[in-house]
Amino acid sequence: MRMLAFFIVASLVANAYGESYYPLITNQIHLIRPKSGSSGSPLTGLSCLSWRFGVETNNIVNWKTVPLTCEDYVGHYMLGSQYRKDSKTINKEAFFHAQSLNLSKNGKDAWVFDIDETTLSNLPYYAENGFGSVPYNATKFNAWVSTGSAPALPESLKFYGKLVNLGVKIVFITGRTEDQRDVTEANLKAVGYHTWERLVLKGSDYSGKSAVEYKSAQRKKVEEDGYRIIGNIGDQWSDLLGTNTGLRTFKLPDPMYYIG
Ligand SMILES: *[C@@H]1O[C@H](CO)[C@@H](O)[C@H](O)[C@H]1NC(C)=O
Ligand SMILES: *[C@@H]1O[C@H](CO)[C@@H](O)[C@H](O)[C@H]1NC(C)=O
């Protein structure tokens, strides 16, 4: 009976919308049928996808760790091709935006980049630390940062290069602290980020302040110095919210940690 109903619905869909819509509809039905299946047992992969969606849309906030049941899911996402495809999509959109603007010739158009999980990737560290499913350990993470061996996020590096070619000035604003300046500069240069207008690290005057407060204040300074922020890209919503956010903001994926 259920199969019959399915065929009736499928053929109605085919008749109503024509042949070209038919495969799309049936694919959706096939995707849903096996996974939410007649046994009624929930699938971890599905709820972890919902969790990631909630995280990326900033509906799930202030979370401390990736749910333990989603460690595998997040690991596969980060190491597999989907993370890279998502990064590519966002960076491409950011480039289309930059390209669509009437850029000034006075060298005063700027783009704001975050660093961790935006320009540099800490995936080698997180792969050894549960992909964010274990509590953050500042000592351990800072020891990793001090090695200066974080790879570039390839899609971001490509976008960065295109911006430089367009004559856009690069401004890095990072939650990394002043004492990490030398290693951060060396790391950026080693992986291909050779030039920038400013590299802003978090000074002690901002300790205890939120990322939104700190980053907004730094962007305000950039604008006060006569720059137009044409875009702003980061993996955390706290990179993008607040004031002086620029003409457009672009959110890169990061299901491993949350910074408020
Ligand atoms: C681009 O900017 C220049 C200089 O401000 C201006 O003369 C020109 O009309 C602008 N072009 C467009 C398409 O807005
Ligand atoms: C954090 O990592 C350091 C270095 O590995 C370790 O000595 C320390 O016990 C860890 N702290 C916590 C709270 O796990």
C-alpha cells in the first residue's frame, strides 16, 4: 500500500512539473526513506548534520565542546572533501563581491581576515585532540601555535592572492595575543601570506573583553584611519558581528569550536 502511494505521488509530481524535476524529487524520497526508516531509530549522522547547521547559522551558541556522539562526524567533515568544498564556495562568493565593487585607486580599500580557521588551519592540532570534542586546553593549544607550523587554508589563500592583485589592502585581526606576533608573522609568510597592511593581535587592554568588542574596536580604528572595509571573513560569528563590519561579511565553516 505504501509503495503504491509512493508511485502515485511520484507520477503526479512527474506529470505536474515535467520530466526534468522528476529525478530531484525521487532522490529526495530515496535519501529520506532509508535513513529515517521504518525502524524509527535515529541516525547519528543526521542529528550531527542538524547540530552543525545550528552551529553554522549561529542558532546554537556558547557551546563548549562538540557533542561526543558527533566527534566522528565532525572529523570526517573536516578531513573529507566537504569542508574544502564549503570553504571554496564561501571564498568564491567573497571574491565575486570584491570583484563587483568599484574599487578605489587610492589604496584605501581594505579586507579584514581572521586568522585561525580562516587564513591558517589548526586541523593538525584538532585532529589529535578530538576535533573539538574535548575541552579546550590553552596551554596545549598555545604550544601548537608556537610551533608556527599551521598550514594555510588553501581556498582562503587563493582568495587572499586575488585581493592583493586587485590592490585591496589586507588587515588581519586575530584573537591570538601580542606575545604570539613573531610566530604568527613567520607562520603566515611561510605558507604564502606575504603581505599585509596590518596584523592586529589582542593586546592586554582587551583581556577579558569579548571577541565582538575587541574586533569591532579594531575595525573602527581601521575605518578611522581612512580605510573602507569592503569585506570581512572569519570562521566565528564573533568575527563578523558588532560594529564597523564592512560592506559584507562571509562566514567560513567551523564546527570544532565556538568563540563568543
Ligand atoms: C567608479 O569610481 C570612479 C571614481 O570615484 C567614478 O568616477 C566612476 O564613475 C565609478 N564607476 C561606477 C561604475 O560606479
Ligand atoms: C593541558 O595540557 C597540558 C599540556 O599537555 C597538561 O599538562 C595539562 O594537564 C592540561 N590541562 C588540563 C586541564 O587538562
